[in-house]
Amino acid sequence: MRTKFDERLLKAMALAKWRIGPAESLVKVVPHARTGAAVVTGYVTKLKFVAGRTPEGMERTLGLRRSEWAEGASVFVVRATTGLGGVRITMAHAVSRRGAV
């Protein structure tokens, strides 16, 4: 038996959760080498998992390869909005760090 989910309700719930406060904000972390890329793909995380950590600390917390962000990383805050096509995700602003975020 297959359960039918209300996709609109699930999207609204996710957007509400991401807007609770700054720590729950979605962020995309990329190595400095990819900061200028026109299109960024891959996973996102919540700010609370990377805030206050060095790039090496973020690698450990997120389970990434060591030294992937050795040259530093940029943290982009993700803005999610709803529209006719569903959820639209855009990068709002970035904080670049070689030390702790």
C-alpha cells in the first residue's frame, strides 16, 4: 500500500522550519575555488552545524574528506520561496572564511 503525501503541505512545513531562526537557516558551503561558479549543486545543511567552526571543523562535522576546504570556504545563506513551479532556492549572501564561521 502506497501512502499519498500532500506535497504542498510538506513544502510549506519545510519552509516554516527553515524560517524559525538563524540557526535553522539553510546554508550551502563551498570551497573558495568554487565560490564564483554560476551554478552550485549538491547538499545543503543548517547554519547551526557550521557556525563557529573552522573549515576543517565543518569538514569533520559534515563528514567530508579532509582538506577539501583547506584553502577556506564560503557559506551561502539559502533563501527558499514558493512559487508556481514549487520551491525556488536562491543564494542570498555569502560569508567567506579561512577561520571559524
